[in-house]
Amino acid sequence: MNVLEINQLTKKFGQFIAVDGVSLAIMEGEIFGFLGANGAGKSTTINMIAGLLKISKGEIKLLGKDLKRNSKYVKKNIGLVPQDIAIYEDLTALENVKFFAGLYGLRGNELNKNAIEALDFVGLGDKQKSYPKSFSGGMKRRLNIACAIAHQPKLIIMDEPTVGIDPQSRKHILESVKKLNSNGCTIIYTSHYMEEVEAICSRIAIIDHGKVIAEGSKEQLISLITDAKDIQVEVKDAADFDLKEVNELNGVRSVQTEGNVIQIYSDAEVNNLNEIILHFMKKKVEIRSLKENAPNLETVFLTLTGRKLRD
Amino acid sequence: MNIFRIFIKEMKSNFRDSQTFIFFLAFPIILMTILGTALTNAFTDGVTIDNEMKILYKNEGNKELAVYFKAFTSEALNHGFQFAEENNADKGITAVKENEVAAFIVLGNEGVDVYGSDINTIESGVIQGLMAGFANQYSLLQQKINPVIAEEIPNDFILTSSLNGKEQPDSMDYYAVSMAVMLSFFSLYASYQLFRGEKTLKTSVRLIAAPITKGEVLIGKMAGSFTMNAFFILVLIFFSKYVFGAEWGEHLWMVLMILFSLILFAICLGIAISFVAKTPEATASISIFFVQIACFLGGVYFPIDTSSGSLFSFFASFSPLTWSNEALREIIFAQNVAAGYPVILINIVIAAACFFIAVWHLHRQEGL
């Protein structure tokens, strides 16, 4: 059963088309990953689903009900974890959760019970009466999640929920996402961390220039680029290395550096490893290590969009 | 219910913020204490009237009153009050406006109208006292001659139709009213943040994502802000009354109606500014400028004579604090309750206009 159906969704800001005819179906119980670089249209799509932005064209249906005609119903069944921490510093953790859950129609004992459960769920059960100003970044992120789940929505949208937090809090959040999913929640998850998306998402859509350019499970996406390989060359000093010349080597599609690691994406069927090594030797660049990686989501993203996720 | 939730949230946030108390309560009280104490002499002591005071009058009363008033003016002349008859009321009022005479008095069987100069002129208070004395004497005389008629003379004989005649407020009375008016208008500072604050905290995203309307958010926030400001006004009034002995008159409900209408005005104006201005910085700058100019022209820091005809007084008459201030003094010191209605109406009409601007912007834009 489809929890969310998006048909030909379009958003225009003046002449600029931010989202261009996106169509998607998200099934019940999925963790659906949304991948896209900054400005790709991913946040705009999410904002339209959450009712933050008006739809220019197309339709969004939640549990078969159209967002435009049944705005209250749709909103009531969605929980939004915004990218920015959106909590009141002058309300306690419990008051924050109760206030936002209250806006979804929860009352009395049910409101109190759900709010406490939501705080327990994100590991802040002992901080009910504490003010967020005393919280670490990770704790605030968790409270940000609690505020979105207390009303027990059918669909939870998590927009970059792990930005700027410590590894321990990230781990806690990722476990929470999985646990929510196992409890029956359908989740839309966006992240700049490819490994997070790989680890938790059952299906992924890659969005670029406002369009969905690929969609499927991790394996399905990787199978799309069997014609490419990823070669990583670690050198002593890549500072003055001319990437342009490497790009002109036989079969090379793109080259990027990250520190002293040079990442080369090349046609899989072209055997150009010797040529690449020779080029480095000719340029008197000392090679520390060299490896050919199996394609992963990063490779897929780079191959399909021509840029890295965090560009 | 959602409006109530947002209202409660606003109240919690406001009352937990110590800066709110400092700004909205401590500051006006301290200012009232300093100005009220420092400027005591400017309101009460050290004033002498060297020249004769010229007063025009018109008698619309009966013969008896005319005879008695004639005798009264002869006696008053010995004390420096020079009365002259002027049967054209327009000319009499114009003479007052142009400061040619200290007052224009219309005598009638129903009461005495005193068209005095502004509250800040000493003459006005003196003439008010003089006419009150005349009214009392006339009342006593009538009692001797005809007790039945005397009973029919209303207690507020001198005050019922007085336009500008007032008891002279002392400095603490003046600043208690001024600070209450200023504090009401300070609501603008709280209201321009109502929506900007949500944007800064990013909580506007959650409010829009929730199944509530923008209207519910707007009303809930306005109600919260109004209640907080109304509470501070009440505290200020009772503090000034019982600690400084400031005069608030016998019509406190009307005083509160004016102050509350001014709060509503300021809240709606603040919200409208926050929607019309493009950036938070512009919103803050416009709001601060607006409040400070309105306070300055409205006679919050020192009395301003709006009847002087100068350019400054012309601009002063456009300050909402001026008209609110003047109406409050009419009610408190002249018992002229009717002076409050037009001011309440003006405040509410402008508030409604600002409210519609805010609603229009809110409806048009995406998000809060």
C-alpha cells in the first residue's frame, strides 16, 4: 500500500523551476532516502509534502487523500523533523513536545503519555523538566525528533536530522529511525551522509536539477552504473597536482580530490590503470596507495549527477 | 483550542523572560520615579502670575446668574482677573487658541463651559479653580434663596461641560499617565518579534507544518502579547497609585479602555511592520524609530503644548500617545469620560487597518 503518492509535482519560483515534474510512490513501512546536492530540489519537494510550500503543479496524496483538498488530514498524519533545530528554548523539553503535539489535536492524558513516550524514545526521558538551553547539540537534535513523533504520524519526514552532531548522538538517532520504522512508521530520510542513507534506507531517489534521475534500492541503483569504476590514488602531496591532465586520460570520466586522495571515475571496460600510474610517475607525484573500489552510492551519485553529494 | 495553546505558550515565554520584566515594568517605573521627582517644581511650585489674566465670557443663563456673575467678576478684578463679554462663541474660542486670552467661559443654567488653554498652562488650572469657586458660591446663594432650585443644580456644575478646565496634575500624576501610555505603546516592541521570533527560532516551520491555520497562530500570539502588556499596565497603575499616590480619577474602567485600545493599536502596528519590512534589521529599526518619535512627540518625557500652533505641536498632534495622553487627562482630571470614546475609536480603527495589512501579507506569503 502506498502511503505517499506524488504525481508530476512542480514548484516554480518566478521563472525558476525548483522541482520539475517529480513523481514518486512511497510504500508503507519504507525508509525512503532522498539524495541530492544543495539546490537539487530535495528540500523544496519535502517542503511541499509537509505543506510548507504551495504546489505550483501536480499532486500529493497521503493515504489516498489529496493534500490540497484535505490539508488538515494530511498534515495531521505527517511528522516533520526540520533540518534546523526548531524548539523553544524557554519551554522545558516536555513542554516543547506537548506544545507541538497539542497542535495535532492530542489532549489530556493522551498528550501527556505520548509526550513522555516520545522523550523516552529519543533518550531524553530524564530531561523532561530541563530547558533546551542546557542541552548539547545532539540532545537538541533528539528533542527535535521527539517533537515530530509524539502525535504518532503515519509518515515522518526527516530532513538532515544528523547535521553537526557527535558520533554517539548520530548513532542514537539512526537507531531511533530504524526503531520507528520497525514500529510501523514510514520515513522519508534526507542526508548529506551517503553512508547513513546506505545503512538505513530501503529505497532511494536521486534528485538533480529538480528531477528524479534515479530511483530504487541501493543494489538497483548500483546496478545502473556497471560501466564505471572508482579508482582511489593516495599521494604524498596533491596540492599542486593538475587534475585536468588526468581527466584527459583514456576512459576517465571525472576526477576529484579530497585531501591527498585523488578519486578517478572511469569507464569500467577501459583498462587504464597502467596509464594512470605512469602519469603520476611522469609528474613525479609520489603514490602512497592505490585501490579500485566496487561501485557504491557515492559512485552512482557522481556518475549520474557529475558532482559529489556534498558539493 | 489551538489559539488557546498558542496563547498559553506565549504567556509562558513572556513571563519567563526576565528581560521582559525589566523592559516592560522596571524601566517605566524607574523613569516615572526619576522624572516625577526631578520635575516636581515644574508642575507645582515656583509659579507666579505677574500680569492680569484676561477672560472672555458669554452668558446664556438667566438674569439671576448674570447679575451674580457680574458681581463676581468685579470682585475677581481685584485679584487680577479681567473679564470681558464676548457673545460670539467662535471668536471667544479663537481668542483662546491664539493665546490672546487665558480662557473663554460660557455661562448657562445647566453648567459653565470653560474653554481653557492646554493642561500644561498654569492659567487653565487657576481659572478652573476660580470657576469652581464661583459655582460653589452660586450654589450656596441659591440654597439661601430657593432650596428647591439648589438641589437641582448638579454636583458637577462646573465640570459637566468643561472642555479644558482641569485640576492641575502634579508631576507624579503626569508621569504616571505618561508612562502608562508609553508602556502601552511599547507593546509594539513585543509584537514585531511575534513572527520574526518564530522565524529566528525556525519554529515557524513546525507551526506551518501542523494542522492549524495561520489565523489561529496570529490570534493566539496577539492574545498572548495583549494579555502580557495589559498585565504590566495594571501593575504600573496600581504601583503608581499606591506607592507614589498618583491620581487615576474615578473612571478607571475608561482609563483602561483607552490604554488597552492603545495596546491593540501598537500590537497590530508592530505585526504589520514585521510583515511589510523585508529584513529583521529593518523591522527593528522602523519599530524603534516609530516608538521613540511617538513617545517624544506624545509628551512622555516632558509636557508638550499641542495648542501652541507651532510646527512641533502640529507634528505632536499626530502621535497616538498625544491623543491618548490628552484623553486620559480629560478623564482623570476633568472627569470628562466622553473624551475617551473618540480616542478608543481612532486606536481601534488604526489597529484594524494594521491588522488587515498583516492578514493580507500572511495570506499572500508562503510560511509565516
